[in-house]
Amino acid sequence: MEVQSLTRNARMSPKKMHEVARIIQGRKATEAVDYLTLIPRKSARLIVKTLKSAIANAENNNNLSADTLTVKSAVIENGPVLKRFKAGARGTAKPRRKKMAHIRIILSDGNSN
């Protein structure tokens, strides 16, 4: 059985989040939470919230134990981009692209039901 959780429009660049997300793929869910709590980055805090949500979905909606779950995939997708401008030299405007990401975590218990 597979369970997923999705966080949309996380206010961080997908490139920065992908570095942390690939660490937890294939690990046990409880072990992945421990790894992420030790990483001192904002992206780790956002991913651990989504991971805990996926674990809660598995326990409450599908009656699965957190000890049997593994992280099947942790996907970071591109979200919308806020286009802003900052003042530049000689009265010009310099563009700023403030990127967002979608976090999708899929947990599996190993059974293909």
C-alpha cells in the first residue's frame, strides 16, 4: 500500500530542496525523520513536515504502522515563480525570480495491494 503527502507552494527554490530530498529516498520513514531533524537547513524543516504528514496519513487513514513504512520517493517539483524587481544602477530595474516548490513524498509498506 502506498500513501502520499503533498505540500504546495513551499517558499524555497526547488534546487535547494532537491539536495536534501535525495538523502531520504529508500530509507525507513522513522529513520528519515531522524536524519532530517539533524540537518540545519530550512529545506529539511519543510520536508520533515511533509514526511510527518505522510506518516500520519498512513497511520490514521490506512491503519499502517510507522515502523514498516519506507520512503519510496521524495519528489521536488517546480512551483510558481514570483517575478519582482529591485532597483539597479542609474535608475534601472533588476529582475528577481522568487521560486517556489511542490514537495511530494510517497511512502510504501512493501505490500503491493
